[in-house]
Amino acid sequence: MKDFKRTDRIASLLQQALSETLIRKVRDPRIQKAMVTGVKVTADMGLARVYVRTLDPDRSADDLLEGFRACEGFFKREIGKHVHLLRIPRLEFFYDELPDQAAAVEALLDKMRREE
């Protein structure tokens, strides 16, 4: 029995290729201080949902996503050079809000602890 589904392995390869490209080759100032936090690939491998965050507190999520969307073709070409797939999935970029949500939950828990 396989431990991981093929889509999980492909998602991991895509995340690695995107991260390396982001660090080494991207020159767009909107996405230079950003990171890829996760990739989810659909079962038919036609779509990859890419979750990103900015490391720059002054950069808005909308500006970051606009930069990533503008570079989609560039990212697909770079992925094609590093990940050997018959077809590179279409990339959709989303702002990863999970850390913000986790911080909000943690703040609520702290508030509840102090009130007890």
C-alpha cells in the first residue's frame, strides 16, 4: 500500500519548484518577500491551488496575489523545467490566512484564561 497519493507527491514537487523559483528567479517586487506555504492538487491534476503569504508586513494580500497571478506563465515554464509532468496544472493563487486565524484563536483562548 502506498503511503501518499500521487497528487500529494505532485503537490510537494510543485511547492518545492515554486519556492526555489521564487527565491532565485523572480524579480517582481510585489512577490519578492513572499513564500509558498502549501499546494493542493486536484484529483485530475488539472489545477493546483497555491497558498502564499508575504513576509513584508506592509504588503497587502491583494497586491501579493496580483503579483503572483501576473507571473503564472513564468511559474509554469519554470515548473516544466524542474518537474517532469505530461501536463503542468493551471495555478490558482490564494492568500494563506491560517496563521492569522490561529493567532486569533490563540488570543481568544488567552483572554478566556485571564478571565477565569
